[in-house]
Amino acid sequence: MLLKVETKNIQEQLADYCRTGIEKPIAGTRSDRLPHYRRLVYNVIKNTMESAFPITEEWLAEEEWETLVYDFFAQHQSQTPAVWKLPKEFVEFVTESNYAETLHKPALNDLLWFEWLEIEVHTMPDTTEPIATSSAFTSNAILTINPYFRIQQAAYPIHLMHANDAAKHHGQWFILLYREIDSGQVKFIRLSILHAVLLEKLNEHAQSIQSLLPVITSLFGITDLQTTFDQLTTFCQDMIKQGVLIITD
């Protein structure tokens, strides 16, 4: 049901006050009660972010963390009505506002994205899941990727070490986050760029290592086909064991 214009305006004015703390006359409200609304709304946002980003909160100094949360609360106009989706907007806000540079925390963005992607993968809606037709891997076996996954490209290896140490290892890092089909548990795996591309190609459509080999070697300018084939075979066999890939034909 559509709201009346007057009701909509009151809600927007109250939301603006809760964010900024700047008092303006709002029909139907009492000025002595407004601070309580603001405190309650802020606590919802604060608790949501603490639940979503426990590693980041523990890493940052208390005043640094509170600055991020309060600035987000005061300055950001949320685009989603779903509270559980707000952490993604928080990551976008922190990234776009360049707090990593302001706080001298180079690995901040990567760590926040990593923690958010864990939530995103965990909450992915169920879909039609591939059914394994065999457990015996061959070069012509058709491989289908577990549909519940994300690949994160990061500038710092926040998945391998403390963020302060990770900041000393700037480079090109790839992380696979996936949800086990049976248990629903989210796990992550370090990837090479070659393996990341392989999984992205399998995500486009199911296919075999034999058919992918010329594509991969061409992309990377590789001439040693046998060594590459052996490496991809070992990787795919491991991914099958871990439930990332499924043999479907």
C-alpha cells in the first residue's frame, strides 16, 4: 500500500534526524523523545556491523572502528530496506570514501570485502544443484562448478595473515569463497590467477579440462601443454574432493 505524502515526508524527516542529529520540527514528534530514536537506530546499525565484520572490528583501534560506523550512519543514505544487506553498503561507503588511506590501513578494503563475501555466499538463495554422475576424474569428464561461490581479487593476502602483515605484501591475490552443498559451511581457498580463470570459465558453462586446455594456454601464452595439463588435473581433482567442482557427465 502506498504511503500518504504527509506520512512519507515525516518518515524521511525522522530518518534524516536519526542520521545527522540536526533537529528540525517534525509533525507528531516530541523533541525530548527524538534522541532516543536516534540512539536506538544507531545501535541497530552498530550491532549489525559488529556482527558482520568481527575481524575488522578487532583489528582496528576502537576510535577508528567507531569513526567508520558513525560516518556511515550519519552520511550514507541506505538503498536497501533489509538490515542484513547494509554491511555491503558499509563496505562500499568505506571503500569509496578512501578510509584505507585516511586511517593508513592499506588492507582495510580487502578485509571488509572478504568478510562481506562470506555473508553473501552463506546467504545465497538455494538453486538447482548439479548432481554428480561419477567420482572418477578423466580429462574428458564434464566439470560443473558449485553454484554457491565468489572469487575475490585482493591487493593484500588478508586470507593468509594478519592485516598488518598482509599490508607488507602488496600484489595480485585471488580467493575462492564457496558454500559446501551438503553442510552449508562457507570455506575459502587461495587461488592462482590461472586457477581463478579456470573456475570462471567453468562458471560460464560446464566443460572438460581437455576442452579448456587450449583456451587457458592461449590466454596465458603457455607453450608447455603437458605441464599445464598435469597442474590443472591436480587442481581439479582437489576441487572435486572439496566440493567446488562436480563431475556431471
